[in-house]
Amino acid sequence: MSASLDVVALGARTPVGVTAEGSAAAVRAGISRCAEYPFADAQGEPVVIASDGLLDPKLEGRERILLLLESALDEVEAKLGPDALQRSRLRVLLSCPEARPGFSEEDADWLVSAVEARYRGKRAVAHVALAGCGHAGALRAVEQALRECADGRDDLFLIAGAESYLHTETFLWLEQARRFAQPGIRGGFTPGEGGGCLALMRAGPRRRLGLPLLAVVRRAYTAREHQLRESNTGSFGIGLTQAVEGAITGLELPREGVDDLYTDINGERYRSEEWGFVVLRTPSVWRSTGYKAPSRCWGDVGAASGVLGGVLAVRAFARGYARGPRAMVIAGSDGGLRGAMLLQEPRIS
């Protein structure tokens, strides 16, 4: 896989912003929407989550996720304009939550069908597919898009992911598994929600359509971690190390090291320890071992993690506060999928 893809548009809907630009600016400023939510834990205390304050709190599950997803898609389509959409073969690759209480495999199929119906309603020809699940699902979607472009496809790819933990059954599941951040729970996380979209295409079609170059996706790579959360030993970072090493193939290290890292680390000890092993295995990759963990602002955004991390990296390039020309986004799904995506600033493309 040697092809690269240009980022031509961004979309995001998060608890801290209704656009990509607004969400990235809020994270940059350290704004947080983590607050008490009217759901009581076993001790009768309200839980803390990060939620989209513009959505009806009674709305939950797949219908809520669809609204977040459609908001991000609407933003990207408005930025691309009707001409680019009509003149391109459109591929929509989705990242959805992994199956759990409150979200089933049937719900994922329903989301794919709903997005297909959305484009039929717009009289647009679009091929919609579920490319991945969980935190690393969108990174698998980017990997798939790169592979298809290496085979000669000139499609316009919309990589979209959405997540919402706001469902009664999901809350109960998190509480029973002792993963809900609350007093007495060591290493729990704050549930969040959000949707994001990256529009990607090859350089030739982008120039013909007159679309902007926001960043270049150099590589994306996924691997499988077999030591999962429930294992007795915990993770030694083998799967994520493989993903990182795949994503940096072709770089001249340490001269072309990664300047910024965006991660889905959410406060859970398992994920933090996993990252520690990755650093030990890949010291020449990183300019700094520091990382940006936006879950502090918008909570854990699950299946939207990979694409929203990409939004933050691209906006850092655009606003001039990136520490250098290369950024990486990493994420890990509960089921073992690990992914990494390498982005490059457009001025050195």
C-alpha cells in the first residue's frame, strides 16, 4: 500500500462544538462538557458524562448516534459543495460502536441502512459500508480507503464515525463492569458521545475539482491485540506497536519522527499501561512521549475516536499550533482492533 490520500474537508459534532472548527478550538482551549447526568449509580449518586446539550436527553441508542453522524456528514457535504459530490464516485465508510448492551449488531446494520436511505433521499449515488467497529474502527476505514486507492480507485471517501454511550442499558453495563468513572472505581472512564467525518481523495481528482488540501494521510495500519482487558497479564502493547510500526513505514527515523500524538486514552489503567509498552518498543518514532487525550473534554467517544483525532490534528496544522509537520492518531477497540494513522502537514506534501 503506497498511495496517500488528501484530506479535503472535515466535519464534527461533539459535546464541546457543533462543527469541526468549533470542536477543535474548544479542545485546544481545554473546555470540558463533563458534568452530572440524571442517572443514579448503585449508591444513588448522579453519574458524570459528557453529552451534547443540544440533543434531547430522552433520545438514546441508535437514533441518537444517527443524528450525530448526520450532523458531521452534513458539514462535510456543505464544505465540498454539490459539484464535487455529483462529479465523484462516493464511498462512505462507517465506524460504529462494538456490540454491547444498548447497541447490537442489528443496530449497526440499521445505521448503514439509514445512511444509505439518506443518500437516496438526496438522489446521490453512494456506496455505504460498515468498515470497522469501536475506537479503532475509523482507522480501519482509512486503511481500507488507502488500499482501494492503491488499486487505482479515484473515489471520494467519507470516513465517518459516531458514538454515544447515552443509553440506560449501556450505563448499567458500564457500572456492573466497574468501568464508569465514579468514587471507588479505580481507572474508570467518563462516557461521551460525538460524530466526525474526514473527506479523503487522491491528489489528481482533488486538483481537478478545485478542493483544498488540508493534510495528507500518509499511511494507516491496523493490527490485532490478543491480550485484552480481561486477561490476567494485561496488554504488553504488541498489537498497537504493530499498528504504529505499520503507519510509520517509509519514514526516515529519527529525522522524520512523529511530532504530535492524538490518542483515545480515557483514564482506564489498561489503556495507559498499553501505551507505556508501545513507547518502550518504539522510542525512535516519537519527538516527545507526551500525548493529547481529548477525552478530558468530550469524554470517551468510542467509535468516533479515530476520525475526531484526525480532525484535531488537521485543525492544528491549519491554525499553526502543531508542534511539527507530522501527527499520528492511535486508538484501540475493546475487541482487540488497534489502529494508527499518520497525517502530514500539506506544506511538505
